Amino acid sequence: WSVLGGDAEAISARMDEWYADDQPLEVAVREATAALVGADRPDGPLQADDLEVAILSRRNGRRCFRRLSDEQVAAALAG
């Protein structure tokens, strides 16, 4: 994972605690979203359209990012 922005250290620390390489993508998306929110969020939970989620693909000997659609993110968040 990569964390950019204001609270990157705290978010990264939560990801260190929660993330596992063998997690299904849906679980990883939910846990990453929880790590972004932290202990409290006055505006309520994050929704799919609040997030930009991508995975790094290493197919064909090349690395490229594949962005998840809002529908894919929403399905992951719904659990």
C-alpha cells in the first residue's frame, strides 16, 4: 500500500497492524478504508465515490495500476 497526505504516518501504522498479504481484495479495501477513517470521522463513513482505489498488476512482466470502479469499491465496502 501507499499512503499520501496529511495523516500518512498514523494511517500507515494502522495498515501495518491490519493488512495481510493473503487477504481477499474486498477485505483489504475495507481495512484500508477503516485505516483512512481512524478513530473518528465527523462526516460519517467513507463512501465508494470518496475513494480512488487501484491495484498494482504485474502481468506480462510489466507493472501497471488498474483502477477499481466505484461499483467494485462499493461492493467491497458492503462486504
